[in-house]
Amino acid sequence: MKRGLETIKREHGRKKLSDGKTIGGKNRLSGRNIIRLQMTFASTIRKCKHDLNLLFERSWAIFWHKYSTNNDPHHDYCSIDWCGYLKSVRDGTSYDHTSHAMPRPVLDAIKPVFESLCSRESLARVVNASSQNANESFHSLVWLMSPKHKASSGTTFEIACCLAIIIFNEGYFAIGDVFNAMCGYRGYYTDQAMIHFDNSRLHTESKENNRKKRKKNWSRVASK
């Protein structure tokens, strides 16, 4: 979400929204508010990752809670556990949206980000702690060899991509063919190391799948 919001902010730049102000600034799409939205969205995924319908509602609650005003509240997706407006309705007290609401022109501008990330199709990918990024495993291999936070040449990045493709599709053992083509041989201990890496990767993946199955079975039992 952070990247999507930053992209929207960058695209709008100094352009004026319908209220005559830019998208950034105090109480608008500032860097702090971007981080807050990102953290809230991540927290929502962690809390609701076993229930797609609940995850959908709570994800959109982030947007509509901010969109609400005193004259036009939208709290259908909110939870009374944290929503001050719902608590005020329950207790029969007054409530002021000013403290947390964001200007609607700003929210209208960032709504496409929510529509993309908070659709049922997109959220279905994170149910049971999966990832919305289908290429995350591949990307992690690339960044492992060519870290984002360190400067590297285009050649280094291309090599990292090529090696990641080999590892992702064939496993570490296939890299031995690269060594053989480059050096004319592949050593015994090199092969043993690659086998160890492949076995470790399979073991980790097996543990993760078993963990997800146990959680899924537990959630089914708990729902009965």
C-alpha cells in the first residue's frame, strides 16, 4: 500500500485537487499518514487473515472511516472494538469526526489504491498468511543477490535475475551447470552444497505448508 500511495502522491505533485489544495501537506497525504495507512492495513491483514469476508470489510473500513464526516458517516464496515463513532452510538454520546477524517478530495484520489489492494481477488491471496505479490518468492531471490539498499551495476542486477530464474525454476543444483560451462568442471563439494541448499529450501517450504494446514484445520474446528 505504501508504494501505491507514494505513487499517487508523486503523480499529483503540485496539482490542485477539487478543494484547491495539493494532495500532500498537514492532515492530508503526508508521509506520516502514508505510514499510518500502511501499518493499519498490515495490522488488519494479520488480524483477519483467516476470514476473507472479514478481511474485506475491515480493509475497506480503513478507507470509509477516514471518509466519514459528521454529516455523512460511513461506518458499516467498522468494528465497535476500535471505532469511536460506533461506541458513541452505543453509549448515546456525541462524536466528532474531525480528529481522524481526511479531506475527501484526497481520499477520492487514493481510492484506486484501495480498490486494487482491497478487492476480494487481491485479498484472497493473503488469506492464511500468503502474499498479495505472486512473484514475491522470485523477487526475494533477486534482492538477496542484488540488495535494494545497496548500489549495484546493471550487469550485477542482470546476473542476479538470471541466477534467480535458474534457482526459482530448477533449484540450486542447476547452478552447477553454469559452473561447468564457465570453468569446465563442477566440484564434488559444490554439488553437495547445492544439494544442501535445495533440501533446506524444500524443508522450509514443507514446514510452512504444514503450518498453514494446521491453522486452516484449527480455524475450521473453531468455527463449528
